[in-house]
Amino acid sequence: MIAQRAKVNDQLLSDLAQVAQRIVTENTVFRFDSGETAFAAAEKSKDPAERAELFATGIRELIDDGKYAEAVQKIATVQDGKVSEQLNTYLSFRMAEASLKKLDWYSFNSQVNRVSDARLRTYLMLSAAVAASDAKQKKMFTEFLLSAMTLFTKIEDSDARAAALVTAAGMLYSGDASWAAQVLTESVNGINHANQYDGGVYRVALEVTKFKIWRPLPNSDLNHCFEQAARRDWSTALAAAQSIESKTLRSQAYIATCRTVL
């Protein structure tokens, strides 16, 4: 909360959360050694479950340190199919994030195609759209956003699907797209069919055994969406807000819409 009030960016917040998670769940305070400590502990452990957990932790730390080739070799020795799949997903996800920082679209696409989970793929595609927009690459922005939207129907969780739709609508209005109003209408329908959508940001969880970290997408909440919509098309934003069935979310949308003229 202190970091958020200090306007620390989401990437740094996520890194801080990762360190906190490591401290709490692994009791490995400030062990930034590319997994060496975890691997050594795994060799000494006589408990198969503990040994497997420590080995997975070591691989994850290799990935976090960007030592992907070593991580691939280690993952190949993991016998548990579920853990191996989690580690491979974590590897591809983190490599895709690293590619985005360098605007290496080819490497990004190569890694994102290896991620089967619709929610994670959607997050990466939306992140790519943001990166392309920031780099003033409008064509790439549109392509990534369209690719993300084709995945929405594959997201089984109705709350996550609604959040993804809201995110897309906000992005389109930010980019002054002519078809933003249509997506805003679809996002309201998604909200009305969601179970517990709370208007928050689109976020996904990366899990490897007992480890879990959340990745939030900046400016993907309901307020941002309706603020952007109101700046471009006041009447449409107001009508969309009125169509939200939840009183709480409808109020949030109204306030966000009106904020643009206050």
C-alpha cells in the first residue's frame, strides 16, 4: 500500500511482491543465487515432496535470473508431469515478458505460442498491445489487441473474461478506434454475466507448486475504461454505464464518466 501511494509502477510492485512471496513461502530471505541454495538443499533432503519443491524453486530462480538454457536442462529432468508443465509455462511467460521489454516481437510470439492457458495468453497479448502503443507502433498495437480478443471466448472464468473485455475497450478508446463503442457494449454484457467481477484490473496468477505470484495489467480497470470512453464519446459512455446491472459497478462507471468533465 505504501508503494502504491508512492506511485511505484506495476512492474516494480510485482517484483516486490515476488520477493515478499519468496520470504513468506520459502524462507529464503535475499538468496539471489540463481537457485544454487535451493538445488543444494534439494540434494540433502530425504523427503521426496520437499526435494521436489526445492528443485522446482531452484529452476524458477534460474528463470527469474534469465538463465533460460540452464532452466530448460533442469526442467527436462523433472519427472512430475504437472510440475514440468507449470515450469515450462513459467519459463515461456517470463521469456515473453523479457522479449516485450526489448520490443522483440518475433521472440515474443514464439514464446506466447507455447502458453496454452487462455488467461495467461490474453494477458501477454494485451501487454504486447500496450508495449506496441507506447512504442507508437499502431499496426502492431491493433494486431496484438485483435489476437487477444480472439482468446476472450476461451477464458472460462466469467470474471476474468469481463475484465479482459473492459481492458480491451479502454485500450481502443485510448487509441481512438472507430469500433471501440462495440467492444464497450460487449464489455458491459460481460460484466452483467460475470459472477463476482469487482471492476479491478485484469490480472493473472503464475503458479509453480506452492509458489504463486500475481501479474496485474496497468490501466485495465473499470474506472480507466469509462474515463477513456467518456473523453471520446460522452453519450455512449453514459449509456453503457446505465446498462450495468450491478449498482456498485454502475456507480463506479458513472463517477468515472463524470470525472472527465469535473
